[in-house]
Amino acid sequence: MALSPNIVLLIEDNPGDQRLMSEALADAHVDCELRIISNGARALECARIIGLNTAVPVPAVFILDLHLPCVDGCDILKALRENPSCAKTPVVAVSSFLTPAESDAVSRFPNVEHVLKGSTLDDFMRIGRVVASLLHARGSPVNNDMPGSRGQVTARRMDCCA
């Protein structure tokens, strides 16, 4: 299954954090379509069908909030890893905190990097730099040619996976 190098899928329920993630990606010179799923149940459904047809392409990177209402982020992570289309797609797992049990659960999944959201703007900007690094490692273009420039991030909320 071919990756969609311009798509980053953000699974995050907090509108403020969604906006900060968009800013973090732009600040890190990432040009992308940021698709946002704010509902854990929809994200779980989506994780199971990504890549099965061209209507639901495999993103280049997932950003997954581990603490979603109704559905545990680790359950979504498990579904992503069980889906052969995105089993190797990088995941940036984000959270404000992580219990030892959660840390152990996340560490068992391959190609997952956990980043604390933290409490400062720089903490959020770090998430964008991590995503940019993962995209660059996969050969996706990162726009860092001009000092002071920012990436173009087009955010789109998704009510469903298609």
C-alpha cells in the first residue's frame, strides 16, 4: 500500500491541542494535509479500515492522543498495528502524562515514539519536530529551505474515515 506523504492523521479530542498540533507542524516546516479525528470510537473504526481502499489512504504519520474519552489510545494503537496496511506507519503517541503501565504498553508496539505534551508552547513545538524528523526519515519532503519560513498545513476535520 502506497503511503500518502502529504497526510498526517491526528487523533485528538481537544480542539486547543488540535490547533497547537497544526501550529507545531507548520513551525517544523511540514507541508501536509492534517486530517483530524476527534472521536475515539471513530478513530478505532478508521484504524481497522485504513488502506483497504483508495478512499481511506494510509497517512505518512499518525499522531495519537493516548488519553481519549470512551476509547483507550492503546486500543487504537493495537488496531493500527493489526492492520497490515499501516502496521509499520510511524505513530507519535502523545499524552500529558503516562503511567508506568501505559508506558509499558506503548513500548511493546513497534515504530511508536511517545512525546509528552508538556505544559509549554515549546513542548508542543517539539511534537512537530518529531513528526518532521519521521517524515524526513521516510523520504517525505520537509520544507526547511528558507530560514524563518513555515510549512503549509491544511487541517480538515473528519466525521468518519472516508
